[in-house]
Amino acid sequence: MTLDIETLVDLYRDMWLIRAFEFGLEREFKKGNVPGMLHTGVGQEATQAALAAHLQASDAFFPDHRCHGINALAQEKHQGDGERIMAELFGRATGVCSGKGGSLHSANPKVGNFGDNAVEGSYMATVLGVALAYQMRGQPNVACCIIGDGTVGRGEFHESLNMAAIWKLPVLYACVNNGYAISMPVGKGHASADIVDLARGYGFPCEIVDGNDIEAAYDAVQRAIAHIRAGNGPYFLEFKTWRWQGLFSGEFRSPEEVKYWKEDRDPLKLAREKILAQGKLSAEDLERIEAEVKAEIEAWIDFAKASPMPDPAKATADVYVGWEVTA
Amino acid sequence: MTLDIETLVDLYRDMWLIRAFEFGLEREFKKGNVPGMLHTGVGQEATQAALAAHLQASDAFFPDHRCHGINALAQEKHQGDGERIMAELFGRATGVCSGKGGSLHSANPKVGNFGDNAVEGSYMATVLGVALAYQMRGQPNVACCIIGDGTVGRGEFHESLNMAAIWKLPVLYACVNNGYAISMPVGKGHASADIVDLARGYGFPCEIVDGNDIEAAYDAVQRAIAHIRAGNGPYFLEFKTWRWQGLFSGEFRSPEEVKYWKEDRDPLKLAREKILAQGKLSAEDLERIEAEVKAEIEAWIDFAKASPMPDPAKATADVYVGWEVTA
Amino acid sequence: MTQATTRTRTFVQALNEALDIAMARDPNVYMLGEDIGEMGGDFGVTRGLWAKYGDARVRDTPLSEAAIIGASVGSAMLGMRPVAEIMFADFIGECYDQLVNNAAKMHYMFDGQFKAPIVVRTACGGGFGGGPHHSQSVEGWFLNVPGIVLVAPSTPADAKGLLLASIENDNPVIFLEHKALYRIKGEVPEGYYTTPLRKAAVARAGSDVTVVATMKLVHEALAAAAELEKEGVSVEVIDLRTIRPYDAETVLESVRKTGRAVVANEAPKIGGLAAELSATIGEECFHDLKAPVARVAGLDTPIPFSLVLEKYILPGKEEVIAGIRSVMK
Amino acid sequence: MTQATTRTRTFVQALNEALDIAMARDPNVYMLGEDIGEMGGDFGVTRGLWAKYGDARVRDTPLSEAAIIGASVGSAMLGMRPVAEIMFADFIGECYDQLVNNAAKMHYMFDGQFKAPIVVRTACGGGFGGGPHHSQSVEGWFLNVPGIVLVAPSTPADAKGLLLASIENDNPVIFLEHKALYRIKGEVPEGYYTTPLRKAAVARAGSDVTVVATMKLVHEALAAAAELEKEGVSVEVIDLRTIRPYDAETVLESVRKTGRAVVANEAPKIGGLAAELSATIGEECFHDLKAPVARVAGLDTPIPFSLVLEKYILPGKEEVIAGIRSVMK
Ligand SMILES: Cc1ncc(C[n+]2csc(CCOP(=O)(O)OP(=O)(O)O)c2C)c(N)n1
Ligand SMILES: Cc1ncc(C[n+]2csc(CCOP(=O)(O)OP(=O)(O)O)c2C)c(N)n1
Ligand SMILES: [Mg+2]
Ligand SMILES: [Mg+2]
């Protein structure tokens, strides 16, 4: 399918935003400005942009450790302050969780961001309850959990898909199969390199999607969400993609593999070609967009850096709702 | 397939032993002579007898809460003292675990009994290690875990089948689908009433077996074990069966269902018909066998009752290997 | 608890009343767990509620403890008030991550933006030959987990009032129901009321020694107190009721008065609740204490099946009496 | 530890040596975990061992913590000596049931017929902005679990000797590696040796006050001791090394001598190791204590991400000094 040019350009901008966000973040991380750990979503922008495009603020998504991009898009789209995701990663008081959560625990219910859980895959269970609440209240919302191929190893994968199936819950499983869990190739860690093979037994629709083709990804998410909103129960999308960076990754992949994915299968390059092929925008138009986005991200980084650190005494707030911590 | 008469009669005797064991046990439980909880395997004798017939003392099996029968058969076959299973259930010093384990934790490595774990399904993980040890040592043994249909709900189901598949471990999954998990019908608790549908994705052989037909069960176990011993990796058998008794069961099943399974599908009745059809044994021959088995079970019960209680001070032994408990 | 009208009810009936009242008062309250529907649960606590409130609000689940807690937490994030049942407390290890890393931390790590007001009802405790996987006292597994609330009633009236309070509370509550108490009877007020969390009760006033106890051991302590009264020893029994975060004030006030303390908890002694109470009393009442705090607790073993063995390792009235005598010396 | 030859090694190198030696000495020893093979683990502890011992004995696993521990235990039942890695201790909640209900109870509930000699190595502790799920001290989750062994080295030499001893030990061991210690250096004896489990070390002798500490806090305590020495306070620092079952004798002997005790542990204060130690000292040294036992521990919160917040809630040298001052008053 072919998307109209406005949609395609918007998605291109979103993808660019993700990439610029991640590159900027990585630069700052290397400078020592970002504490903790870093996992970026470079290479997976099409999947994230497609999801962000279709999820509403009244839906829920559970982002994983590579989802700074989708978090920032949701924040920007629904509240206009994507910089608060950046600030969170810098551990600042202006962050979406006032610095308590960081990269692995950024959440904001107002934009549908239900927060990462750095125990990989645990929210495959949590997502059931969000979906159940929608169902019990008759709300036509979608609860989406974004999981990597490696995370599929967790037992909750089974408990979750099974319960979603028997209760016909409005869950979108968005499995981002980038081929590796840290150093473990997907075909070595799982009985099948196609995760859908493990998901089909639960009896709801499962699809493999080209996760680097923004049109295919956009279309698949649209189809899945329509199915779910119509009350037909869960849907499983497996996005085949590949991550450029990420800690502990490079050394286990061959130069051919790297070249193939970075040069032939770069989702941004592929999207750019599609746009130019429609003949309505020029390369310069796209470069202008890129420059704008880049500048915005730098402004976000500046905002984060200029933001105050949290008040240390806040460290004991919100352990219990309504009760102070006594020790 | 048709079994030769000797095998068939042996299996009939084993099945009878299970039923007599369970009925005797239940009687004593109702009299208050057996502490704790009771779950019996009546109705599932064919499955258990088939497994017991093929498993060697050098193999390993993990029995579930309805497996007193298989435990007793293994104990009798390999050590000639089935009464020690009975004594364990009575909490006596002569039991296989000296009264520490009881119904839900009877084990004896010498007969291949690796013990129940009353946290249902946890040994789906443990079985992997037993199989891995066989594999690493080049031993042609089988590690079998016996799980109910309800237990399939546990996340370990997925972790176990996946790891067994990728490592090609010698695991026999014997899923005893008796239609219910306490009060939950299998088709309501799982995305599919056929558990094999949830297992097929892992890529190793999965079969549905008539668990009340001793010939079919015997044959399937033989086939599966041969496959595994030959180094071909895991095998999944789903035995369709039905339990007559069991705490919290009766009230959720229709009179028609009860009648069908107890009258038309009683594994003992079906086996008896097969034997008589071969024309080599008479009904009286079978009654003699039944009477003998019954007497043996009563002797086991007498043994259990006459056995001493454990020495209370033993309650602090064996918490740690080599260290005394200090508090 | 100012209600005039009370009736005699079992602990199970009191819990059942609480659930019924909570379900009737708030459409956000619902229940989920294994066999809690038509069957009414292994111990009958949810009996009749499926018939009254239907499939959607009394939800039978598969044998999937992690999914049960996950579903609870997720729905609570959107304002539902799930009451989950984990059939035996021993199985809570299956959803430990869900409780400890998600439910307990969610409010904090997301800077107050989400709450996880779930109640996890679960049957704990030994004494009936349930063996190592059906008899444990699990409070010790969660004592060191900030964000978790542990509630542990000892009487039918408190069972009802504390369960209603737990359902209304905005934090994740693990609600411990000791199996040996399910059939005990007591006066239970009619209708709706709550018993405050984080507030211990003086189950019996006394002046010579304080016994801080939980669940079944409250009753053992009361029996011990009655027996020692004949010898002229006046025992104050404090029922902790909320184990985490607990009411140190009531405990310390009593110990300051009596100068002697025994802490009684069924879980193994090492690293358990008794240790926490003893440490806090030691810190806060150092100059008041006339004798070292005594811990009365289970021996440091799993729970064996055979009743003679089980009785040997679990504390009862005799052990409480011995504890009291040790601090009266 | 009578070896003459020592070399300077990091904590990580010391652990790596121990694994190498154990693998070479006993064919039953093997390792399994996520990314421990070619990659050598998240922290490099298993580096080089996959190349040396191959796929079969250095096994990369899927992200399946329950299966990792299950596989370990099952193989141990047949005499294998698995060394499992759970990448971050925080994830151990995912295999809590496997450890608590199976590994810890197996020897007991099956009447000594099976053993579960597994070692579960795991990276714990905070201080680097890892946030709530990559920074926890989890010993408190297992303190009340009879049958479990908790080992917690603080120096490279002990890391090696204790790991070798843990692998040889017949019980299930959770081997805690504090991330802040991975890069510290120390003298490490060459070759094979073991450091006894269940035996605390006097890390520094002193006469005025005893500080019982674990892991990173041993170093904080030593720094505190050095600082207070200038003020004329002589601090004895005890490195507990095995947390469960622990060496009460060494601790109590020291406290009987000094009459003052501080217990220092990074986990949250309430219900943690510090409580257990304080309770035991209170019971056994009642008449020797000149001041209440002080607990130096984490605040009762999850671990926040931002470094300023994290620093506020985790104990360090300053908190140990404050603890010592409080008992010297
Ligand atoms: C329960 C758990 N186990 C292990 C980890 C450590 N870990 C973090 S990311 C990761 C790999 C995840 O792989 P995948 O799901 O494919 O995501 P990717 O990084 O490839 O996007 C692992 C093992 C964790 N965070 N949680
Ligand atoms: C983890 C866990 N959850 C729940 C239980 C309680 N329980 C014991 S048996 C059982 C039903 C098991 O059903 P199934 O596996 O089909 O076995 P069946 O009793 O039908 O033979 C349940 C829920 C348990 N023992 N362990
Ligand atoms: Mg991946
Ligand atoms: Mg069943």
C-alpha cells in the first residue's frame, strides 16, 4: 500500500526525531551527562513511529528499553513537551517522573505512556489488567505492550497470551524482533526465529511485518488496532527489524549483516525514497525537515542540561500513597 | 494396535493396583488417618500404568498430585516395597521420605521418582536440568514431567518447552488432560482445549492420545520414549482422560458427563474387555488378580498404620547439607 | 467500629461479608483468582459472590499466578480495585516479581502518577499437615520490600474491617489469612465498617510483659496469658494486625510500660518479622528493657508433612509461655 | 589461604579465576545464563571461559530466569554443579519460587535423598544510577528462607575463595556480587583455594565499637574506621561474608568485647539483614551492650534513578560514621 504524502512526511519527521533523539542522547551519555544505562532504538524507528501514529492518548502503551523515541513522540503529540522525556533521562526534576524513573522507567498516563518495567517482559502481565479495565468499562481502547524478541523467553509471554485470548482482551502485542537479545540470536534463543510461531497457538491473529518499511508497519498497526477496537480481542504483530546500536551488540554481528541493515534496509532511507518517488517533495525539503528536528532535539538536550536536579529529600516521597516513610 | 496378553494383563494388574491404592487411601483419609490433602488418580490409571511400564529406574519422572499410583508402581517394580509410598502418605517414619514429604512430596531417586512439587508446574523447569545432565553425560535416559491440563497455565510451560526445544533435551512431557483444573474446564482456562495446540509451536512432536485406552497409551509412550532415547529431543503427549474423584470436583460436572466417563470410558473396564476378547483369560482369572491386588493394598495400609511416627527431633535434620540448624 | 449490632460469624463468613459489601459499594471492585467463582474458592471465602455479581466481576482465572497479579495491577493503574486470590500463600513466589518490582514500586518510580491499589488475599500458615508447599508464613518474604502493605487479621471482626480497609487503601496490600483461623467464630458488626490499617490492637491489657503477636499466635498468646495469670503474671498482648508498615508506637508504648517483650510469629525465626520487631524494640526501649527481647517463632526449617514433625517446628502456646518465662527471669 | 604467591587482581578477575579453576577441576561444573558465553556476561565475569570450555559447559540461555534456575536445580539433583548467572539480582524475583520452594527445600522435604548444589551468581547493589530494577540489594528477600545460603564477598581474594567454596558446597547458594566492587583491586592468591562459608572475617580489629558490615559497606566501614581513628575511636569491622546462615559467634564475640554495635547493610532498613543482626546481638549481648545497636541501612524506599536521589537513600561512609557516633554517645 502507498500512504498519502502528508502522512508519509509526518512519519518521516517522527522517525527522524527518534533517530536524532537517540544520537543526541548517545553523545551525551558518552560525555557522562546521562547516568545509568543506555539502549537506543536507532534502526527501529519505523516500528515506533507507526505505533505512535495510531495510539491515542486514551490508549495505553508499555514502552521497552529502546522506546525513548515512542515516549518522546507521545509526549510531544499529546502534551507538546517531548523535552521532558529527555530531562527524565538526565535525571532532572523537570523529567516526566521528576528523575525517579530514568531511561527504564519513564511514564506519563496523560499521553498513554504506562511506563517501562526494566524487568524485561513483566508488563506482558500488567498489560492484561489495563486491557481488562477497558473491557469492563466498555471503552474502545487498546493496551499495547512492546516487547523484544529476547523478552519472548519469559514465562509471562505464555500466561499473557493465554489470558488475553480466553478473555478476548483488547491487547496489541507489538513484538520488535531485531534479531538479538543482547548477544543471543533469535533463532538460537527460541524454538523458532519467527516469534509468531510461538504465538499462533493462542488462536488470535498473528502477523509478520516488515518493521523497516514505514508503510507496511503503519498499515499493519492500523489493521491490528481496528480489529482490537472493534472488540475482536488481541492481535500479535511481529516486526522484523534490526538495531544499529545498543550496548553489547556490535561484536556479535558480521560486517555483511551490519552493512545490509544499515545501508540496504535503513528505515529512514527507505522512507525517503518512497517520499521522493511520489515526486511532491524534494531532497531539500526533506533536509529542511531533518535540520528542524535536529535543532529541536538539541533544544531538548539544552533544556535537560539546564534543568535542576531533584530535591534529594523527595527521595522518600511516594513510597506509599498517603503514608510517610518512617525509616 | 493390540498388545500381547502377558503385557496386557500386567498392565491391567498395575491399573488395578492404582485404583485399589486410591480407594483404600480415600477410605483411610475419610477416617482421619491420612493428614493433609488428598487428590486421587482414579480414572487415570491407564495413563499412569503406561508411563510406569516404560520408564526405567535410571530414567526420571516428576509425579504430580494424582500420581500416588505411578509412585507406588515404580517403588514396587524397582524396590519391591510399594508400601513405603502408602506409609509416606500416612506421615510415618517408614515412608519414602520418612514422613517429611507426604502425598505431595514423595520421592525416591532409586526408582526414578524425582518427587512432586506442590507448586503446580514448577518442575516443568526442573525437568530441564535432569534432561540436561543426561545429555551432557551422554546417558540415553528420559526425564518425564507429568502435568495436568490446568498446570499448563503456568509461565514455566513456555520457558520449559522452549528450552527443551532449543537444547534438544530428552524430555517427555506427559500432559494428563482430564478436562478440569479444580473447577476450571480446560476449554475455559486455555486458548485451546487441546493442549497440543499450545505446544506445537516449539517444533517437536506433539500427539493427542486416548488416555483411557491402555493399548493406545502404552503404544504412545513407547513411541515417544524411543524417539527421545534415540537423541531426537523432546516429545509431548497429551492424554485425554477424566478423573473420577478429587477434591472439589464433582459438583461442576453434569450427570451425563459422569456417567459417560465412569461407565463407557472406564479404563479398567475397557482393558478387561480387551483381555477377555483375546479369549485367553476368563473373568474369574481377572477377579483373582483383582482380589490379590486388593489384599496387597490392604497389607500396605496395615503396614502404614503399624509404622511408627517419625522422631520429632528429626524435624530439624537435613535443612542444610552438612550444617545443623541453629534456631 | 462503633456499630451496635454484632452477630457471631466465622472468619470466613466475615471475609465473605467484607467482599460482598465492597463489591456492592464500589463498581470498581472486582475479584479474580483460581476457582473463586461458582466454587467459591478453596476455603469458601468468595462463596455466593459469583452468583450475585456474575462472571465479569468474579473472575475465574487459569493457573497463572503472574498473570493474576499482572492483571490486577494493570487494572488498578486505571482505577479498578481488584481483589486477587492466590490460593495458598506458598504460591506467591510465582508472582513475586510482579508484586515486588512492579506493584510495590510503581507509585514511587513513576513519581506518583500511577497507583497500584490491589489486594492479594492468600491463605497462609501451618498446622494441618499441608506440608512444605501449603503451610508457609510468607510475611518474611516481603518485610524488606518498601511499598508493600502486609495485613494480617486474627479475629473475624478484624478480618472484615481490615479487608474493607485494604480494598479502600491506595497501596498494594497482601492480605494474609491464616488457615487455622478460617473456622474460628467471633462477634462481627453488621454492615460496612473499616478497621484502620497500620494500627495495632491491644488484644489484652497487662502490666508485666508485652507479647506482640500476629494471626494464629495472637490466640496462642492470649491462651498463654490466661494461663500465666494464674501464676500472677500480667501479660499484655498486642495484635500487630498490619505487619508492614507496622504500628511501632503502640508496640513501644506497651514495652516502655512493661519493660519486657516477647515477639511471636509463626514464620522461621531467622530473618523474620520477629527480628524486625526485636531490633526496633531494642533500639527504642534500650533503657526500659529489663531483659532481652525474646523471639518466639518457627524453627529454621521448611514445614514437614507429618504432624508430629510439624508440631515440633511451629510455635504454639507452650513456646509463648516459655518465651514469657525467659523474659520474666 | 596459606598461598604465598598473590597478584593484584580486580574483583571481576578474581571471580573469573575461580570459575576457571572450578571448571578445570570438576567436569560436573558448568555455567548457564544470559550472554555468559562468547560475550562473557554483562560485567565480564565469565570472559574467555566459553572459548576455553565450549558451548556445552558455558551455556547461553534465553531470557528465561525460571528455566535457568530450574535447569540448574534439576541437573544438580543428578550431581552436576551448575553455576547460574542471573544478570541483575533484581530479576531474581522471576525465579523466586524455583529458589525458595524447590532449591531451598528439596534436601529437606525429600528427606536428604536429593541435594541442590547450585550457585546463583548475581550482580546486586546500587550507586550508579541503575534505577529501581538494576540496583537492589536482595538478601532481604531470602533471609527468612531456611535452606538457602547467601554469600556476599567484599574483596577480590574472598570473591575467589568464597566462589570456589560455594561451588563445592552442597547447598543452594545465592552468590551476591556488588556492582560497585567489580572494579576494585586487591591481592589475590594464585591457584586453587577456598575461603570458608559461614565464617565472618575481622576486616579490622578494634576495641571500642563493632561494625558488622557486608559487601560495599565493609569498605565504607573501613573508611569510617580510619576517619574515626583520628578522633581516638577504635572501630572493629567485621565482614559477615556469609549472610545466611551467618557466623553469629564471631559477631557476638566482638560485641561482647566492645560493648557497642553498628550493623551496616545497603538494603532497606525495615525487615532487612540489619534487623536480624540487631535482634541477635540484642538477645545474646544484652548485658554487654552499652548502647542500643544502631542499624545503618538504606531508607525504606525503592531505588530512584537520579543520582542525587539515590545517594540520599543509600548508606555510605557518612552514615556509618553517624551510626558509630550514635552508639559512642
Ligand atoms: C527479566 C530480565 N532478564 C534479563 C534482563 C537483561 N536484559 C536487558 S535487555 C535484554 C535483552 C532483551 O532482548 P530483546 O527483548 O530482544 O530486546 P532488544 O534489546 O533486542 O531490543 C536483557 C537480557 C532484564 N532486563 N530483565
Ligand atoms: C502454582 C499453583 N497454583 C495453584 C495450585 C492449587 N492447585 C492444586 S491442583 C490445581 C489444579 C490443577 O489442575 P490440573 O493441572 O488440571 O490437575 P488435575 O488436578 O486436574 O489433575 C490447583 C489450581 C497449586 N498447587 N500450585
Ligand atoms: Mg532483540
Ligand atoms: Mg486437570
